[in-house]
Amino acid sequence: MEEPGPHQLRMLQHFGLTPATDLPDIGCGLGRLAFECASYLDDDATYTGFDIAPVAIEWLKENYAPRLPGFRFDLPEVHNERYRPDKELGPEEVRFPYDDDSFDMACAFEVFRHVSPDGVRNYLREVARVLRPGATAILTFMAIYPGEHEVRHAGRAFIPVSEGVYSRFPERASTSMGYALALIREMLVEAQLEEFDLLKGSWHDPYMEFTPLTHGCDLVAVRGP
Ligand SMILES: C[S@@+](CC[C@H](N)C(=O)[O-])C[C@H]1O[C@@H](n2cnc3c(N)ncnc32)[C@H](O)[C@@H]1O
């Protein structure tokens, strides 16, 4: 399978990313997508990385931001059991530091695995708020499909913890979360995000045929209000 950075860029291009796009990357991590965007986006486009991991954001601020005028990196002070245990503000309370209607497209790759249900609900509302009218967001989840039972990933089962909510590590908060597809859809509707495509993740089926649009996690393409 392709490296994650080039693959993410290609998925975004498939769903409408152009070199002129203003793109926030929610949970940008160490900059795998930022690296690809550095040679893809035009000078007047913008890439905004947003992540709670200080090491990642500090490194990106130091090494990317000075060389790439349209690139900005933000470190919200948000609690996460694994990445930011010292912070009090939960993801359910965060307001993204961006104005309403300020982006052409948004993405969140492999982030909601680390976010509580109320945090996901808030992040989806925030994505809807910062998108320009009708703009696209690409969001990935570990989605549990109807009829799937005792679902496992890398040998470890997703254990139900509440209605539609699963975790591979139920003893640790917000770690390796799975969400029932029905709950994801309910949360999207609540946030006024309209689903227009869903790619089932290859993690469900080791024998799934690989195509250029095969993604590891379940990928939902939505339109903002
Ligand atoms: C599996 S990594 C994915 C990183 C990147 N999107 C990629 O695909 O390379 C998950 C990232 O989500 C970030 N994260 C976890 N909780 C977050 C939150 N509440 N808000 C923003 N980022 C978060 C982590 O710090 C980590 O960098």
C-alpha cells in the first residue's frame, strides 16, 4: 500500500482538493500531509495543521512555518489521556481558533480514534462552522457496520462501552475508539454535515481488493451547511 502522506493527498484530490485550496488538517500529527501539501499547494493557498501533540506542532512550527508562508500550525490546549494528560479542557469544549466560513475543504485523518463521543460531536460542529458554505470535509473513523460482531483490529477486539461506542482499550479513555456507523451518521446530521460518500476501510477485511481509493480506516466525505 502507498505511504500515508501521498495517499491522503490523493484522496483529498479525488474529493476536490486543488492547489488553491485553504485546508485545515485536524490532528495533523507529524506533518505527513503537510509534507505533501508543501509541494502541491500554490503560494496563495493555505494549509493549517491543528494537533494537541506539542512535540509535533513545535517541530512543524520551527521547520515548516518559516519556509512556507501559507502554512500555519496550532496547538490547542486539549486533554487526551495518551497525548495530553496534563490538560483540563476536553475536546468537547474546544473552539477551533478559526473564523466561521474560512476554509474550502477540511480533513481529519485517523484522529477520531482518539476522541470521545462528545469530543467527536463538537469537532464535527466545529468543522461545519469553519467550512465555507457547501465545502467538503474528509473524515475517517473506525466504523462498526450493522451486523458486525466481535470486530477486531490487529487482533484486539472492539469492546462495546456504550450505545454505538466501542474501544479496543476500554480501561483507557479515548484510546482506539470505534463508532457504530449509525452513530457516526447521527453525529454528522446533528452537525449539519451531509454525507455524500463512504469508503469502507480495508481494516474490515484483509482480503479486500485494493483500488486507488482503498483507505485503511472508514472514510466519510461530507458537505458542510
Ligand atoms: C494516528 S495520529 C494521525 C496523524 C495524522 N493525521 C496522520 O494521518 O499522519 C492521531 C493524531 O491525532 C492527534 N489528536 C488526538 N486527539 C486530538 C484532538 N482532540 N484534537 C486534535 N488532534 C488530536 C494526535 O496528537 C495525533 O497526532
